[in-house]
Amino acid sequence: MQKFLGWLERVLTPMAKVIGENKYLVAIRDGFLLSTPLLIVGSVFLLLANFPLPNWDTWMSNILGDNWAIMMSVPASASFDVMTILAVVGIAYSLGRQFKVDAMQAGIIALVSFFILTPYTTLFTPENSTAVYEVTSLPLKWMGSSGLFLGMIVALISTRLFVFILNKGWTIKMPEGVPPTVVKSFEALIPSFVVVFIMFIINWLVSLTSFGNLQDVIFQFLQTPLLSLGNTLGAMIIAYIFLHFFWFFGINGSSVVGAVFNPVLRALSVENLQAFKDGHEIPNIITGQFQDMFATFGGAGSTLSLILVMVIFCKSQRIKKLSQLSLVPGIFGINEPIIFGLPIVLNPLILIPFALVPTINIIISYFAMDWGLVPLTNGIQLPWTTPPIISGFLVSGWQGAVLQALLFVLGMFIYYPFIKVMDDQYLREEREAVEEESEEIDFDDFDFDDI
């Protein structure tokens, strides 16, 4: 067993280091964080406009008027419909900072590059008409989820070109005494021109094809297949097996696997959110909300179930005190005290339920939604610290809350025999420590005057 664990550590640790330190994956991860606060705020307004309670619409209409839901959805649209713009700027800014160049200039160039490759037309059909008109506009279709993958690619490529040209020294040098802002502007002039010119050539070449623009090419040949692959039970299970193996060796598996898998989940979530906002049928089972709200409770390994078993059934002082300290953080999705304090890291006994419970949660949740027993997640962006039951209710109605409760209890049953083995072991160690302490001779208790 020790040889096997050593081999896994030698294989997985370098892999995790490579992924975790990759500038481009880090840029994508950090770039999305730029839009996350706005998406959460927009989700709050969208949730209020579509709160899952009977007669909610009637009650709010009596208070705020008949158009209250439309007005409440405006902040949501203002954030969701331009999320690709925010992602482009954020990813380019993050990558520019890592290469130690003017990050703001990198973000601006990436945004302009994205607009160059985006068609400035929208198809419009007037009311009570069958005629379709092509209207010059900035199409929100490509500013939202549909343009996300091209946005990520353009942000990375344009910034890397910008960095390459700067490093070559192909810049305009200003004399000393010129204000730094002016120096930076002229320094970025030639690199900006080269990047824009390259994007112009790419757009012109694609316009000569039957597709007409690069947005349609990426959406059809890259984004759609990737989302189809990511929206499968097998992909989710494989991702989570790797995620928990990394955690087993003390490596943050959520960051390593998430760097690759989370962009796909985020795009799927946005598709659900758009459908929910428009009142259409929600398309995807596997999403970011599916992962956060139904695969794990209390962090990786769904350790909130483990913590409650520890609180209720374990008797050793070591486990009881650890569980009491870990309960409140675990409710809000923070489980490092359990990961490193129990420990789960390099503990083969707990590895089995640690990987098994989330896998079972994924399988049960997937089929519960596939069979129509539980509504698909609506794409509402909730903070990852939202406690279970509440989060299930907000993203999938009361059925989602019930499913979370059932999975939580099932996780307790799975964890119970494994943690009891550890608890019995710790109890024996504590008893042996007490016995050894009582057998020690304390010379302070002797009265040498009686000898």
C-alpha cells in the first residue's frame, strides 16, 4: 500500500503543479472572478422576480405594480447579457499581470479584438410580420453565453501577442520627462496596431467562407461539442474522481480540476440561466450549480455528512472536539479543518467514502433530474458558502431541498462505518494514554519523613 501511495503521489503532484501554475488556466479562473460579484447580484434580482413560492407574483404585483417583474429583471439582464465582455477583460487583465505588462491595456486590446471578430448585425422580425431584417447592432447573443468560448480564446491570444511584441522591443520610445501615462500609451501603440491588424485579417479570411464570422465557427465546432461532452454523467464522475485523488494528497483538487472543467460548467449554467430568464425549458442537467449544490455538501467529499456523524456518534475526544470546531465552517462549505485535521489527507481508510459519497450524489441527482423528479438547476448564481437545503430550494425548488436532505442522510450512512473504525482506534489510544499516565510514579506524593 505504501508503495502504491508513493507512486500516486509522484505522479499526481507534478501534474497538479503544472496545472495549478499554468498562466493561461490561472487567467481564465481569475478572469471569471471579475464577473462573479455582478452575476451574483444579478441573480438576486432574477430570483426575486421568479421566487419559487405560490402566489408570489400576485403578492408582489399588489405591492409594486403589474410591471414589477420586468423592472426587477433589468439588473439581471445588465449583468448576464454582457458577461462575455467582462470575462474577456478579466482574463486578459489577469494574463497581462502575470506577464508583468500593462494589464489594463491588455484588457482593452482583448476587448477590441473580440469586437472585431463579432458580427455587428442582429436578425429582427417586426411584430405581425414574417419578414426578417438584418439590423446593424451589437448583438447581445454573442455578448452573453454564446460568445464565451471565443471571448476566452481571443483574450488569451491577443494578450500573448501583445506581450510577445513588447518583449521584442517593437515599441515607440519616449524621451525622459514625459509623464508615465503618456509613455505607456505610446509604448502600446505598435503592439496594439499589430494585434488589431492580425484580428482584422482573421475576420476578413473567415468572412470569405460560408460561415461569415468566427463566432459561428467557434460556436458550432468547439463550444457546442465541448458543452455536450461536459454535460454528461461520465465526464462529471471522471472529473470528481480526479478531484478527490488530488485532495487525498493534500493538493487542492477543486482548483486543479476546476481550472479545466469549471469554464465548461459555467457556460452550461449560463445557458440554463438564460432559458430560466426567458421562460423557456431549461436544457442542461450538469452545470456549476449541479456541482456545487448536489455533488458536495460542506466541501470536497461532501464532508458535512461526515461531520454530523462525528458530532452524533463518535466518542473519542479527538474526533468530538474536531467535529465541534468544524461544524459551523462545514455548513458554509469550508472543510479544511476536516481535510487536514482528521486527517483525510493520506488516510486510505477515509479515501473510500471521501470519493464514493460525491460520486453517489452525482449519480442519484443526475437521474432524479433526468426522470423529472427534481427540476433542473435554474442557473441562479449563489455564493458557494450558501448552506444546503437553502441552496437546493433556491436553484431547484422544494424538490431540490428534499433531494439535498436525502443525499445528506445517505452520506452519513456511508461515512458511519469508516469513521467509527477511526473513532474506536482513537478511543483505544486515549485509554492507553490515561493508563500510562496513572502508572507513572509521582515522587511528590512520597513523604520521606515516614521512611
